[in-house]
Amino acid sequence: MQMQKPKMPKMGKDTMSVDTTMHPSIHFSSKNIPEIADWKVKGKYKIILDIVQTSKSERIIGNEKKVDGNFDIVGYKSMSGKDVMEMDEKEFDEYFDKSVAKGHLA
């Protein structure tokens, strides 16, 4: 499974929109996801999320349609063990399939 990076619009010199200057972000509590207690600031981690969309808003700005959504996280799988960044696609797919088979992502 290949991870996709969020699309980041190019900033023009007259652009001051939050949409163009910030990466999408999420907040976790160690009460909900205990693994984060051992994570380091600026460390890079892989986590698979099972999410449910709870709302959606659409608006037109100029000629461009903007859509925002809110989500609840209903399940997760922290990718521990071998550094996922060092896995090739086949290794990652096998790891992912084993996690699903064990019900970790159900």
C-alpha cells in the first residue's frame, strides 16, 4: 500500500488563507492512543486510521469549490516493529494484510 501525501496548494504572494499555509493536522491523547507517550517530537510515525465522516461543508471561492470534512477516529493501528519507511511495498502490503487478518483494523 502506497501512502499519499496531502496536497498543498502553492502560495501566491497575495494569499493569506489558512488552507494554503497549513498541513492537515490531528490531535491524539495518550488516553486514547497510549503509544504516543513513547514517541518523540519531530519523529516520523505511521498509523492507519479507521475513520467515520461526521460532517461535510462545501463552499465556492472564486471559481474553485472547497470541501471540508470532520471525522471521528473509530479504530487505529500503530505500525510498530520494522520502520515502515524502510519497508518496500511488498513488505508493507504483507504487514498490512496480517494486521487486517488479526482483526487489528476491524
